[in-house]
Amino acid sequence: MTDTEQSRRIPEEPGTMRINGKGGLGKRRRLLIAGMCLGAILVILGAAVVWLGAKASTIKTELEASTQLVPKLKENLLANRSADAMSLVDELRRHTAAARDAASDPLWNLASATPWLGANFSATAEIARSADDVAALGIAPLVGVYDSVNWNKLMPSGSGADLEPIRNAAPTVATAAHAVRASAERLNGIDPNNLLPQISGPLTQARQQLSSVVDELNTASDAASLAPNMLGSDKPRHYLLLVQNNAEARATGGIPGALAVLTADKGKVSLSAESSANELGVFNPPIPVDAEQERIYTARMGTFMQDVNFTPDFPTSAATALKMWEQKKGEHLDGAISIDPVALGYILETTGPVDLQDPQMLALTQGKLPVQLSGKNVVKTLLSDVYAQIKDPKAQDVYFAAVAKEIFGALSSGKGEAKTLLTGVGKGVDEHRILIWSADPNEQSVLGKYPLSGSISGPSVPAAQFGAYFNDGTGAKMDYYVKRTVQLIQQCTGTDGYGTIKVRITSTNTAPADAATSLPAYVTGAGAFGVPPGTAQSNVIAYGPAQAHVETATQDGNQVPFGAQLHDDRPVGTLSVRLAPGQSSTVEFTFGKIVQHSLPEVVVTPTIQPVDKVILPTQSANCGATG
């Protein structure tokens, strides 16, 4: 520094500080300002946390309140308390709207964009939005539709059923199904892995609840769109009714011995043109069937009406049966419906007993069979007693057809309650005792989404589905005495990642020891097809899931030869089992190379046994680590 520069400097007083930004006073001021800013930020953050906490509490409280209303809503709907139900819907919507409003707060949206915790805020907001959409776009309109439907008017009667409420409700149900499905898809798009347990838990629960609701709404939407037309709202519909006889097993239930034309005209149901498989006779040349199925089940499928359901695929059986009917009767029909005596019993539980007072029937039975049939005695009467008391097969067919006509006549007369009827029919559908096929491709494409179609492939079949089916090999009615159980045995997954599952099928012939002489020849077959009287022979068929392999078969612990085929990319194993009275036998088919990792399930041929007594719980191997 020069002398001149030094002389220009202002001398500093002792104890003073410079304020040119480089001294201590400037630092203190900056620290004070920064502290004030941080304090303000902390105050703002604290307020934001409190605000967000309040909003979170609101969302939680409102959604819990809405959840508690759902059981009450169901109770009011089932009791036909429509005013109370609508009041609850309004209250439900107020709660879900409040939750949605809280989750739409600008500060909540800002918090959703923050790292790490932001996903929890956005997931909570989506749950709230979905709940409100379900309430406003799903539940509210559905309750309104439910109130407009008079369920008793849906019951068939002599004047028909009122199908207009279903037709009018169809668009509303479809819209509600779409809204709920969209909400479910949004929730399914959220990754739960980075969420706090307090958020991921409710998210998982909401997903599960919506999944079941989506399935139910989709079913309701399809039913509302199909039912009016299929019940003849625009023009009469004519269906071939196949009454399956479980005493002589076929893959879908039993031999379709009794036939009739079921007409649905504006909801009124009637039977006509009663016939039988015997009456239709032999088809030569056979009706063409799928070559793949013919290799498994032979050309008899297209040769005899009695054998159209050797295959467990009901669309194939139904289409073949309609071609047979048209060829022999010259009548084109709109579809086919299959039902067995057990399902007829479910209907009788709704309508009440039917009286068989027709003079021809009384003369036929000569007082040896019940003159009144109910849900308690119809199965034994149709599948056992009739053979002991009516020797002529043609007369037996007449009796079967007459009973079916009386039952459907009671149904058409409006006996019983609609909801009870739907419960009984639903049980028959769940047990695969009632099957429907439509000759209309558009209708069949919808039916094909549900087990009601009896398909062995397509959208109605779960990925890991197995099947255990039975075809009589005695040529008689011995399956009335054969009791069966079916169980899946899940093995440990191999090192290659493939699964292995055994299908274990145990059959027991419960016929009396003297069945050869004590049972009617028509029941035992009298050895006509090479099977000793009293002995029951069955062709046991097991299906695995698509792409799997059927690898081995054992009978009573011993490896045995078996037939291995493919049906729509599903592996099929077949084996014949012969049982003397009192004898049991266990067959196991091993399926390997299973790529599906979902829970396995099994479908079985419906017999006279309750299905839940036939299908045993899946047995899983202990695959824990060893060593």
C-alpha cells in the first residue's frame, strides 16, 4: 500500500467492527436471517404435517365409516327395504366424497410428489378416489336398479315373466361394471412394495374386495344382456333339453336318455316333443365331431345320442346333439340345456312337491312308485326305484320325460319364490349339473366365459384347472352304486421350476354282495358287454392344465399302462377300472412340466353324491429346506 493510499484510510475506533460483509456483524446477520427462514420453514412444515395428519385422519375416518355401512346396505336390499337402502347409499356417498375431497387437497397433492413418502400419499388418494367412484358410479345406480326390479315378477308363470326390468337395467349394470372395473385397474397399477404397511395393507384389502365385486358385476352385466333374449323376450326360443342320468355315468354327468324341447316365450317355460336317445337310434354315417376328441372318445360320440357327452366339453356335446335332433326330427333348435335329477331336486325344493296324477303315469307305475315327487325322493326314484319297478326301457323313458314335464310345469306355473329358485339353480350351476349352450355365436361367446358353458378350455377355465371325469363301461346303471373321491396331491417344485401334481381318484362299488341276482338285469347289464353282473366298470379320465404332460398312472400303488392324449393343448390320461361289489380301487395320474403357479383346482363329473363330498382338500407336500 502506498503512502497516499494509507493516508486516505479512515482510522478505526477501538472496539468497532467493519460492516463491509467480511466482518463478524455481517455473518451474524446472515445467520439470524437464515435462522428466521429455517424457523419459518419448520413452522410451515409443522403446520403442513399437522394439516396432512388431519387430512389423513379424515380420510381414514370417512372410509372406515363407509365400510361399516356396507353390511347394513346388503341387509336392507335382501329384505326389500328400498327406502332404507337408498338412505344408506346417500350416507355412504357423503363419507366417500369427504374422503376424496380430503385426498384432493393441494397440499396432499404436493406431498404426493415428494420422494419416498410421496408414493404413500398418492396411493391413499387413489384408494379414496376409487372408493368414491365405486359408491357414486357403482353402488348408487345398482341400488336404484335393484329397487326397480320386482323379483317375484321374474318368476315364470302361466302368463310369462316380466323381462322388461332386466332389459332396462342392463345398460345401468354394464356402466356400473365398467366404473368399478376401471377403479380396480387403477388400484392394481399401484406398486405396493415401496409403501408403508399402514398403506399397503388397506391397498391389498381394497384390491381383493374390488376384484370379487368386478367379477360379480361382470356376471350381472352379461346376465342382464343375455337373459331377456334367451328367455324369448323378442321371439320364442327352443332348446333341446337333455336330462342326464347319473346312474350311467358320462363325463358331463350321465347318459342323456330323456329328451324334450324346452320353449321359452316371454319368460314362459314349457316342454314339448318328449323323446329319448333310444328313439333317435343309430346315426350312420356318424355326425362328424372334432378329430382330436374322436381319438380319445371314439366315433360313438357322433353315432349315438347316449354317447354325445363322452367328452367333458359340453359345447361339443350340445352341438352334436342338436345336429342329431335336426337330422332325425327335422327341427332346428336355438341351443341346448342339460340338467340332472339332483338339480331337478333343487328346483323341487323351490316349487314344492309335484303330483303325478296323470292316468297314463298311474297305469305305468301301478302304484309301485311315489305319486308325489319332492327334493327328498326324486333322485332315488329316478335313478334307482324306476328300474326295479318298470322293466321296459321305453316305458322308463316315458316316465323320465313325464316327470321332467311335471317339474317344469310347476316351475312355469309360478310356484315358489324367485330368489329361492335362483339359489337352487345357482347351486346346480356351481356343481356343473346345469349347463347351457347357444347356437348363436355371439351369445355363446358370452356364455363361454362362465362354468355354465361346461367348456374344458377358454376364458371360463382357470389356468391351473385339473379334471376328473367318468364314463360308464358296464353298459348299464351301476354308477348309482359307485362312490368316488378326487384329490389333488401337490408335489414339490423341481429344480427346473416345473410343478408336479397327482390326481388321486378312489372309486368304491357299494352295491350289495348279491347284486348279480338282487338287482334288475337292466341295472347290472346282465353281462351283455362282457362285465360280470354286479360289477361296475368305469373309464376314468384325468385332465391336466394346458402345456403340462401326463407322465405316469398307478392303480392301487402299481404302475399300469394308460392312454395319453391331448385335448385343446390339455394332457389327458385314461384308464379303465373294474370293481366287484364292495371293492375299492385308487388310481393316480401324475402330471408334470406344469408351468402354472396359481392354486390348482379340480372339476369332476357330477354324480349323485354332493360335490363337496367328492372333492377332497388339496394335499401339499412339505417342501421346506432340509439339511
